[in-house]
Amino acid sequence: MAIDGFDDAARERLSALADGQLDSAAVAASCAAFHRDPQLRADWHAWHLIGDVLRSEDLASDPRHDRAFGAQLRSRLSAEPVVLAPAASTSDLSARAPSERGRRGRWTAAGAVAAGVVMVVGTFALVRPDASPPAARIARAEIPAATVVSAPGPAPAADVQPVAIVAGSQLIRDAQLERYLEAHKQFAGTSALGVPSAFLRSATVDSAAR
Amino acid sequence: MNAPDADAPLVERVKQGDVKAFEMLVVKYQRRIERLIGRMVRDVDLVPDIAQETFIRAYRALPQFRGDSAFYTWLYRIAVNTAKKSLMELKRDPLVTESARASRDEDDDNPRVENEPSDAATPDAVLASKQIASAVNFAVEALSEDLRQAITLREIEGLSYEEIAELMNCPIGTVRSRIFRAREAIAARLRPLLDTRDGDRW
């Protein structure tokens, strides 16, 4: 049913897309056409139904059922937040995307490692209050070094540095850490972080429950 | 078929926020997914619900889909897990059984909601799918040899355009147009069965 030549070309492209044989630049346009044109949506369904039936007759289905299924799913999808995976960058950028992604990945990794070091050192200072003055000193000495490793962003140092403040031999937890612990409840309820508490606490909870 | 996943371009579009591209994948796979679930779950009323849940879960999980397997393989796994989970919930909460649903429907004087999937097993639906199957077979028989070979190699053998071009000894552009024309010809025969009286459209 050739309405006009232009229309047929759009439908032939959709047919190629159904087979995964449309070059990526044309895919977006074809999806947009599908979005606009009910005829293309009907074609898309008919072609896939035909393919299914050719492969196996028991896949023949009542088109009314298919349509109802699609309508219900569309309404459910409209309630979903739109999926976005920016790492899989747009097709026209795909030529340079891998190197960019690689670079970003590497910096992210470096940052994560640095944050990890800071975290471990900070925790070390926290869990050994008896040794805290020297430990804290080590922590403070280590953090700038770790930051140098993570290089480009000066931000992490300022954020992460005051993990623990040691006044004399007293241990004072900072507000940021409190919020962190609040969010990670497995540590909550342990007023004294001086002991490796997570394990001990789960034991007491267990025995109390029995 | 070892060719790259035919769904990859659409999956990419979904990852860029194109919900319509996901709907295209749903239209493509809904029948296969429902058949798969139908083999696992006896209650036919539950099949569309579980299939819906499968697609919603797939949509949510799509950013994590890395393309290590074909999209359909991945979707298949989600369908199996969703069906298993529903079966377990059914055991725990046996109220949601076929009979419970049936009696609830009887109490209800109102006809079914328009967009609720109709029961796949009604005689009407069975007849409709039989008509579709025979119309497709009839239409394929009526195709010219070139068109029939092209659509068969694509849909049944799962070959790529390049492989079909090699087998049929013609340019890839010709393969593309033959497959399109074959689909058009078959769809034209199906149209009376596909067109809707109730006016709802794709």
C-alpha cells in the first residue's frame, strides 16, 4: 500500500531497523517517525507478528490482546522515571566515545582509590582511640599525599580531611561522619566506636532476640 | 546466529532516554515472553501481568545491561526470574488464585476495563490467532520466489542482510527492499484481521 514514495522510504527504513540493519544515524529518525505515525506503529506490530508466526505458529496471537498489552504497558511506563545511561553516549559521538569514557573511568578510579585511602586511614584513627594522637597525625600526614595521587580535583581534600578531630586523647566525631553513620545503620547504636563494633553488635542483637 | 544483536540500536536509544524505543522492543517480544511465562505459570490470567512486570523490570534494569549477551537472552532471564518470584508469592498468598479472580469478575457488573488484557484463552482469541496463522502462511505461499526466499532467510534462518545478499547473489539494498516488500505483501493480507473495530490504535 504505497501512499507515496516518501512514506514508503520511511517504512522501508523501519523494516531495516526491525532487522537491526539500519545505520545508527538513521535509527533516531526512525524511532521519531514511529513515535509520530500510527501507521508505522501498526506496521511494526504486523511485521513482528509475521516474523513470530513464521518461526512458530503458536506465537500467533489475537491482535486485540497485543494492543491491550501495549496500552497497559505504555501507561505503566509513563509512570516510570526515564532511563538514562549517559555512559552509552550518542551514536554520532561513538567514534570518540571510547577514549573519553576510558579517561573518565580512569579519573573516577583514581578518585575512588584516593577516597578509599582517606577512608581507611580515617577509620584507623577512629577505631584505636588509645593510639589516636599518633594515628591522627599519620592520617593528617597521609591525606595530602593521597590527594596528590588523585591530582586533578582539589575538592576531595577539603571535603574529606576532617574525618576525625582529636582533642587530647578524646575522640570527637564530626558532623559529616555522623550523617554517614546515620545513613549506614549497621554502625548505628554503637556509641563507642572504639571497638570493632559491627560484629559485636550483631551478636548481642541475636542473643537478645532469642 | 552469531551476527551482532539486531536489538542493539534500539537498546542504545532506550539508554539515551527514548521510551518509544523500549515500546518497540516490547511489541517485538511480548508474544515470546508471554509464551515463555505461560509454560511456567498455569493460571493464564496471570501471564499478562507477569509479562508486564517483566518488561517494567527490564526497563528499570536497562542501564545495567552491558550487551554481553543478546538483549533477548537478558530479557528471557528476567522473565524467568519474575515468573518464579510470582509463583513463590502465590504460594505464600494463595488468595490470588484463578478462582478468586474469576469470582471477583463475576461480582463485577461492569465490563472489563478497556485496556486490560483480554483473557488469552477465550474462544474468540483462539480463533483470532488461528486466523492470523493461516493468513500468514497463505500470504507467504502467494509471494514471488525472490520475496519468499528473502523473508524466509531473514525470519526463519535469522541471517543478516549481508549473508542473504551473498546467498541470493544480489546487492544488500535489494535484500533490504525485498524483505520490506515481502512484509508489506503479507501485512496487506493480514490487515482485515489486524484492523480494529473498536478504534484503538497503535
